[in-house]
Amino acid sequence: MSDEQKDPSSEDVEVPVSEEAVPVEEAAVEVEAVVAPEPEPMPIVPVEVPVARSGELAPGLYLAFNPPEVSEDAPPRRRRGVGEDPAEALRKWQPITRLGRAVLSGEIVTMEQALRSGMPIREVQVIDALLPNLEEEVITVNMIQRMTDSGRRVRFNVMTCVGNRDGYVGLAIAKGKEVAGTIRKAIDAAKLNIISVQRGNGSWESSAGPGTSIPFKVTGRAGSTRLTLMPAAAGKGLVVGQTGKKILELAGITDILSRSKGQTRTTINYALATYNALIEMNKTRVSDDQKNRLYMVRGRILE
């Protein structure tokens, strides 16, 4: 093929190189790695617990986060059993039930609201938060021995009662290997069994007005023991056995008459009969007219 017939696109075309063009090798510039400065560590600021007002939290939670000042000369607070202090347990409390979360958030601040909600009480901290002034009483401690192939096994049976002396009381039995741990276990169970007590002025000997007796006659039963509680006039006192007297005092009842049948020397049955009588009193249906006439109050006497 002659030079004239060559394809012009196949011809070599000279590209003019400007004087300002820089070779690729010279254009490559070494880039130094830029290291970012390390962030300064943030200072750790201790989290302060906000001071809550008494109307925003349950009374027990308010006392736990705002403990009162105690003088150095004051004797230490006496607690039964072993375990953590209730105030310290409330500060670390992480509720796992609906009622517990409602108490911790401030939606429920009284025991009356907790009972009206209908939700079961399954955490001891709920009672410690709503009724911080509960008193504890050991009813009886029994030692149970059992002979086994490996030797003699000793266990303890403990009955305890808790109450605020103003309309709330609880009773429970627990078993364990050690006395101190069993007492603590029984106290926690008694708090979960707490009930409200109906009080009133049902005695014909009393003058008109409120009272701290019971509104009507009621009978409790446990085993072979039968205990009948009857209203008494103001100033009569607790005419009942020593075991029943402890429970009624913690319930806030100051005047009562009683009649018992059966094996009343059995301490556990006598205490259970007294407690069951208070439960039966709550089950009785009473009209509004009778409530007003007998000056009936259920739970605490709120001022």
C-alpha cells in the first residue's frame, strides 16, 4: 500500500508537550500521615442522688435517700436476723414487678393505693417503701430434730409477726438451718402476708364515737383452736391470751374481749387463729349505714 493510501487515523500524531508539564514521577508528593490528637479523658463526676420531696416518693424511699441525721451518742438501730439493712436495700432496689415499678416511680405512694390497685405484693421492698415504721416480733422459735443415717439433723421453725400498730399486720412461719437466717426469712414472709385491719366501736357499753376495738364479733380457726373476738368498751384492754395480745397490739387494736376453745396451749395455732379472725373480719360484707354507725375504719387512721 502506498503512502498516499494510508489510513490517517493510523498515523502517529505528535502531541506537543508544554514546558509547564511536570513528569509524573516528579508530581508524586510524599504525604505525611496526620495523626489525630488523642481526646482528653472526660472527668468522672459523681452522680448525686436528687433530694426528693416527701410528697413525690413513698415514705420509705424518701427516708432511704434522705436519711435523718443521727447523733453520735444515739444507740445503734436494732435489727433482727441477718441480711442487708432495709434502707440500703431500697437504695439498690431494681423492681421486677408492675407494682414495684409503680412504687419506685412515685405513682403509688401509700399502702392504701397499693391495695386498691389489686396487684399482688411479691417484693419485700414494696412494704419497706410504703410502711417504713413496721415493728417486728418473734412469736415462737422451735427446734426440730430428725435422726438420719448420717446423724442427727437439726432445723428451726420460726413464727414472726410484723405491724405498724395502726391498722396493718402480717404473720408468717419459716424453716431453716440457722436461727438468725430463719428469723430474717420469716420476717420477709410476714411482710408479704400483711393485711389491713378493720377497727371500730361495736360495743354497746361504749359511748358514741370512734374507737380502736373491732366493729363486730368474729371467729378464727386454726387446727383445733377456735378463737372468738368480741368488741369491748374503751379502756377495757386486751382480754386475750399472751400470744394473741402480741398480734392485736401490732394491729393497732387496744380493747377487745375473747373466747377460745380447743387446744389453746399450742402457740402456733393460737396465733394463726387470731390472724385468721382478722382476715374473716375483712371478708364480712357491711353496708354503708353500718359502717357509719360503728365508726369503722380499715387500715390506718389518716388524719
